[in-house]
Amino acid sequence: MAVLTIEGDDLATMALDHPAAAYLLTLPSASSRYVVACRLSKAARMLTGAPRASWQTAPWHRLAPLQVQGLITVMAGSYTPAYTNNVLSCIKGVVRMAADMSMMDRETLRLILQIKIVAGGPGQGVTGRYVTAPERAALMRAALEDPSDTGRRDAAILATAYPGGLRRAEIAGLSREDVAFDGDLVILTVRGKGRKLRKVPLDGGGAHVLRDWLVIRRSAPGPLFWGGRRGGHLVSGSGITPKAVGDILARLVARAGVKHLTPHDLRRSVASDALDQTDAITVARLLGHASTATTAKYDRRSARAVRAVAAGLAIAHERS
């Protein structure tokens, strides 16, 4: 099921007569395009009822306002308001583009743009979860129990998600040239949203599993993480996609027997644990957040952080 964006000249060529492709081209980074493509593909499958539908195949220019309203109503019963509203925003972006390309009439566009966002409803609140230390250890064991080269690769990918805190598109976008060494540290040069560069240091176990992978991968230029075939065989120089990062983690989750989680849950967990150690400004720099307000949304410490603060506050008193 194709959800990945088509990059470069292919996407630009497709955008000449495809409103979704044209909309994706307006987004600032490969990471943003990947996320929006996934949301549009989810909408395409629900709108058409076709399990293999994607953003490329959906007839966006023929959408009717009642179709979009029905989709949002159905989604509001099963998904968080935040996710549902994000999907609606993506659809509105595509239909605006369709109207600009003279593929949709302005009255239809006006009615779709008038569809209101979801307020409240089931699942309201924070999304994602915190991944505990025992769960992270189980995931790493699941990777390292695989004796093939794929196991070493998967362990290194896991380390870039925790403790690295990288987004899945950032993991897929790493090249061998992005890896440097400073004593025991492994330093990753990461291309984040808006093509902003940041340095992410890995120490301890994270650095060790990445060094182990580099022993196998060696120093040839190209994608840091190679794609693979069945049986644990990797294809030198092939690279992986953001979707593959999610698939790799899903396999580790199944083998480790832990509760469902996503690569972004590991990123949320990095934010939560880092906030126990330092200030929000430093954590925002580590994660590539433009604002500490975004970092605050990743905090999954809940009552743990409040209790820790309370334990550090004191007032002089005498027992009677």
C-alpha cells in the first residue's frame, strides 16, 4: 500500500495535473510530505472503501462536501480530535490546490472549507505514550537476538529513535557521511523539518550498537541504513524509507511482546526523560523543535514530574 511521497522531478512532473502532488510540493521537508501523504492515504482508503487506495489514486478533484463531512464524522468516532482535524486540514489543502488548478469549482471548494473541525469527542487529550525502560530493553534484546546483519541494523535504528529521538524520516534520511566520532560519542548530523541541521550525540549503549552496525556497513558513502530482503540479507547501498522504519519497529514490538508503540512514542519518551535532566530549551534543541511549546506537548511524565518537584521543595518546620 503506497503512502510514500514521490520525491524530486517525479513529484514535480506528477504535480502538473495532480492536486495532491501539487499540495505536497508546497510542504517544506520530506518529513512533512511523508506525514501528510500518510494522512491523505488514510482518508483515501476511508473515502473509497478500497484497502489499497492512496493519496496518488484518490479522485480529489471530484470530492463532494457531503463525502468529506461524512468522513470527518466517522473519523471523530474512532480517532482523536487532533488526528481527525489534521486529516481535514490536509484535505482542505488538496482541494484548494484543485480549485487553483481549475479542477474543482469554487462553490464546491467553499462548502468543503466550511466543514468545521472536531471539538472534544472520544480520545480527546494527548496522543501517544511513554515507552518504559523495561520495554526499551526488550526491544533491543529482540533486535540483538537476531544473529544476522539485519539484527545489528535494527538495533542501530532503534538507537537513533531512543536515545537519539529522531523522527522516522530523519532516520531514513541519514547517510554514512552524517556519522562522526568524538571520543566515545557518536555524533549524528540530522536534517530535520525545514531542512534545518542539528547535531545529535549518542553515548553508551546507543553509541555501541551504532558502532557495531558500522563494522558491518563499513565506510562507503550512501545511506546509513540499508534495506533488506527476506532471510536477513541486506542490499548494499539500497537505503530505507520512513515507512520501513515503522515496519522494522513493529516487528521488534511483536517479537518483544510489548504494547503497541510507534517511532514517535520513542521520540516522546526521549523528550520526557530528557526533561528530567535538563531544561526545555536544551531538549528542544536536541529534538529539533522550533519552540519549547512543542517540546511541552511531548512530555509524558505526568504525575512523575510533579512528585519529583514536590520532593525537592522544602519549608522549615518542627513536629509537635
